[in-house]
Amino acid sequence: MRKITLLLFLLLPACCLFQNSPIFAQQYADLNHQNPAVPASTNIIFSVDPKNNGVNEVFIREPDIEAQLYKLKGECYRCEFYSGSIEGPFTTKDSRIRPGKKATLTIHTMQNLMPGKVFDPGPYPPGSRFGLGRTKATVIENQKGTFKLRIP
């Protein structure tokens, strides 16, 4: 019995090495925009709470968008999800994004990824402050279809 337990104990780290393969690690290492190999603009998803019309979270857009939306809807059932992009520095944790200083975020307010309504951020003129999760951002542009924010 002890030999089997010892053998399983020795095989466990080897299994973890195969699970965390370099291909898997490279997929998420390249998501950090501070890496110069990453393109200037990255596709992202904004989680918007229709109750207060604010942005809760920002996520990296994964290749299988349907599965990602299903998972995100499970975390926030009343949220709506909109397509967008980020330019500038940011860091990632899992699939969540934390924009860095001088990052510019664009929300495509007409591109709701799930059937629902159109995101109307309200009357925010350029220069006003807008809550972006735990971060405050400055509005750059607020036009029909586009809502641009910059992290100061």
C-alpha cells in the first residue's frame, strides 16, 4: 500500500507539468500588453450592469465567445456584455483586465454580445469622470456607437 501511495505522490508533479505546458503558459503570457509582441489593440469584453449603467469588469475576449459568455452570465446574471478594445498598458489576472496608466478603452455601445438593449452611458461630456470597475476613467469621446475612456 505504501509503494502505491509513494508512486502516486511521485507522479503528481509530473502530471502538473503536462497540464501547465509551455503552449498553455505562452497563451496567457502574451496577453499582457506590456509585452512588445502583442498588437497595439486587443479585443475585450465589458460587463455592464444595466441597473446603474456602469462597467463592472473588463475581460479578454476568448476565441470561444459563446462559452465565455455562458460562464460570465453565470457570474453576473443581470449583466450585459459589450465588445470593445484596449490600447496601451494593462495587466491580466485569469481573463480579467486591469488597465494601466494612459490606457485607452473603447466600448462599442451598439455591439451587445447577448440579445438585449443598447448600452447608453448617459450624458458624460468629454473630460468627465466615469467608473470603470474599481478604477476611475476620464471620458474622451461619447458618440452614438462609441464610448472612449482613458485611465489617467
